[in-house]
Amino acid sequence: MKKIFLIGLLTAACCFAARPEKPNVILLLTDDLGWQDVKCYDIDAPSPMETPNIDKLAKKGVQFWQGYSPAPSCAPSRAAILSGIHPARAQQTHVSGGTPPAPYHKTRHRMMPPWYRASMPIETFTLAQALRDNGYITGHSGKWHLSKVYGGYPQPQDHGFDWSRNNHGILTAMKPHRLSGFATNQADDPYRLDEKGFCTDQNSEDALTFVRENKDKAFFLYYATFLVHTPVQTRNERLLKKYCDKLGVKLPKNPKEWKGEGQTNPFYCAMVEELDYYVGELFNYLDTTEDPRWPGHMLSENTYIIFTSDNGGMEKIPGEIITDNFPLHRGKISAMEGGVRVPLIITGPGIAAGQQSDVMINGLDFYPTILSWTGTQKPKDKSLDGCDISTLLAKNPADPALVREQNGSVRDTMIWHFPCSVALESTIRIGDYKLIRNYDHFNNTHAPELELYRLYETREGKQVRSDIEESKNLVNSMAEKAQSMNQKLTEILEGMKASYPYYNPHYKNPLPGKEQVPTVLSHKQQGSVVEFTYQENGAKVLRANLLYTLNGGEPAEEWFRIPAELMTGMKVRASLPKGTTHYLINLIDENNFLVSYPNMDKPTHKKPASAKALVSSEAVYSQ
């Protein structure tokens, strides 16, 4: 009897043990998952995807209906989330950066994107570094995409992660095509089917391994799954047939194509369900595994989970329709709503279950919020572009007044800067309204310079859906508001020292000012100082940039940019950083044309930029 009594006391003591001061944090970042790809976000036409585990997670915490990614493409969003720095400020606005500005097709496009960086700078103080300094074990599983080339420097371990694995798992390309090589039950099959009929995905297994190995410590896991990025494929033949039957479609004769409109791609639908299954396995482990630091309680009771996507759904690639973000307009690689609005679910200690919120939240908010959750000090010299939303989550997720800027004001404004790809746009949202600025608006042949949409109508503190489709341009009827928002956008971007697209002097058709662009006449180098002489042909040169690389001709060749000095007598001078192997000069004139010396074609992995560069610098390299 006494023994039973003692056991009861011990059990009671375990149950009433204090919660560990440092909670666990899992940042689960999916890849290209669209706002309408998750079942619990269904509005208008129902989605055929089945996501029971994600839907269940949404009921355990807060489901945000206006969650946004920092950028409409992968690398800048990931860098922004881990650094807390806006892509415009970081000069990291798209993927495949680190190359000199050049038109994609030399004579076809009127404009070209500016230079933007490829790698997150090594001096960046990341979220992982901050948490590690606070005693956390930090892990990364999956996609990185923050170095110039896959596997290149810097890697997660260089940015504060103690543990990192990046196996592509089931997204390793199927050969010879996606209707061959399905997973089997064979023990030696790396993608073998489990007892529930799902393929083994090493990427997901790695995430679980980190949690299993470190559950007795305060841990931070950045689980960056490769799903549901291209290649659009599934190794699960059962799921593929299931969605063919559900959608009433047949497999394509050409395995590389899918031309069905809307959300009718059975390969993609299967991928979304696979994603749901794998994250569900992690959620289940947290729910059913006792916390070694808190006996009598499950790991999930002291673990925050942020579930979201790096950008909106990728609707199409050449030869294939993947998904449809409708009613949102466009998708990945556009700053319209379909490119930046993403699923966002947050659960954890002190966050009440079953809540939904229309408050605007951005991936930039994760850094300061996680610092708050974990009691981690922000370095005094570190400036963050997001807001701490921990109070919002704990008190009232529906109250936008609980999201405040560093100066104490209520946040009602967000911007996105995407001067890249074919979009060439910046956008600003202030309250119910969103303004799009199109840089390529010559004679309105691409798009009007400004577009203004009212996404919602706020009535008595409640938001009512108005035009999330971005289909009714109000710029003419609300010209004053459009100009005011455009001015605000300029002020914010200028404060971030953002870079903008340039006009292309090689464009095949007429452009105002094209015949007035300057000409570089000569250059000379003396030690580390280079000087260029140019001639103005009717348009004044306003600024100049030196582009340089430290590893010219290598597969991981990466270019950087520094300002050059305009001298009297139409000369430009710059000092080459130590180790420079190749360099060139960019002149920007008053009509926003960019002239490069030497002229640069768009680099590729097979043909680095310096393959066309005429200016090499062995002297600086040998210093």
C-alpha cells in the first residue's frame, strides 16, 4: 500500500513539474505550396487535395488567412526568414543571383533585372545563431538554397546550425520518366512503401531523426521539405491512380506533360497528400512521445510549430499546368496575391486552439517572435524588419492592434520588391488596399505603371472580402490614393536602398533615350585601382557600379557589386577588392539605361559570366 502511495506521489510530482523554460521550436517551411492547395483553406471551388494532418494542426492553434511570404520566390524568402532582413534591404530578391545585370535575351526584352546576391552573406547573424548562443541545439533538414551552387559555400553549418541533412528523398528525379520506377515493398528499395502505403522519404526521416536524437534538449528544427516543388512526380502509384479516379482524368500519353486546367494534375495532388502524410508523422511523434525534460507531458505540449510556405503555388512550367491559386491572381514569381499569400498555421504553448485570424502576418515576423518565445536576446546591433507577434498569438490573434512596429505604431503596411524575372514589380499593401508598381510599362504594352486593388472592405472592425482576385483596377477612380501609396512605396524602398530594373540599350525596337546611352571608351588598371573613361551621347551618367568576382571561370562563380566613383572629365574610378579575378563596370544614365563594359550575356551554370568578360585581374588575384 505504501509503495502504491509513493508511486502516486511520484506520478503527481511529474505531472506538476514546471514547464521547461526553453520551449522547442519547429519551423516547417514547405516549397511552393499554394494557398488553395491545403484543404482547410478551401474557398470558392473546392480543392481536390486531401490534407487531414495539416487541417488537424490548424485546429490546434491559429490559422492565418492573410499570411504572406517575404518574397514570391524561394531563396529570398528563405534568407529573409532566417536573417530577419527584408529581401529589398538584403539585395537578395530572387533565385540564381550573383551575376552581372544582363537582359535574358539580349534584344528581346526592354528591361533587365538589377544585380542581386546569390548567397546569404556569411556575416549575417541568423535565427539559428541567436538560438544556439542561447543554448539551443539547432537542426536543419531539407532544402537550403542560400549558396550560389548546390552544396557550395556557405552551408547551414556556416550559419549557425549544429546539424544538417539535405537528402532530396522522394523528389529525386524518376528515370527515365515519372511513369516508371514506382516504389515497391522490397526491403532494398530506398523508397519502399510503409505499412500505410506511403513511400519512404529520407528528407522527412531526417527531420524525425533530429527530433528523436535531441528530444532531451531544447531544440530548434528548420524543416525545409523539398515538397511540393518540381519535379512534379510521385513514386506512389496507388496515390496517382487514386487522384486519376477522383478527378476523372487519365494519365498523359507524354509523361512529361500535363495540360489539364485548374487543380486537375494527379501527380501534384498526390504530392500534396504525401507532404501532408510526412508532416503528420512528425506531428504524431510529438503528440505521442513523452518530453524527457518534462516528465508526464508530451513533446507537443512544449513545442511551437510554424507551418507555412516559401511562396505561393507555381501554377505552370513549360509543358505542364501544376495547380491553380484561384481566386488569387497569378502565382510564384509574381508579387500579386497568388505569389505571396501562403498557408500559415502556428501552434504551441499558450496559444489557444481553434482560432482563425485575418491579421496580416509575414515570414519576416518569425525571427523576432521566436526570440520572444525562447527568451533569446536580440543583438544590440541587429535590426529586424518583422514584428514580434507573440503577444497577438497569446492574447487575441484576431486583433491587428497587437502587431506593432519597433516604434510602437500598429502595423498596417507591407511591401514586396521583385524587380526580377519577367514580373519586374514592387507592391505595397496598406490596410484593405494593395498597389502594384510595374517597372516595364512602356506604352502600357506589358502592364500599366500602377494598379490599385481593394482586397477587403473593413466594416465596423471586420474585414469583408472585396477583390482578392485583383481584378478591378481602381487606379483611375482613386488616383490620389494610388499616388499616395506609390510615394509611400518609394520612401520605404529608398530607405532600404533597394535596386531597380534598368532599360536595355540592346532592345531591338525603339525606346526613348536608347540612342543617347553613354559609351565606355577605355579603361586602365594600376594596382588595385581601375579607371574607365566614357563618353556621354546625350544622356547624363548618374551613377556607376563595379561588378567583380573572386572566382572567375569556376562553376560556383559569384559576382558582387560595389559603388564606383564618378570623376570629372567623364571618368569612373573604383578600387578592386582583394582577390578579384574579373571585373566590369556598369553605367546608369538619366533615362535609366544600363551600359555594361564589357557587354555581358546572361550567364548559365555551363557558361559563367566571365567567359565573356574581357577584363581580368591577375594582379589583384595574386595579392
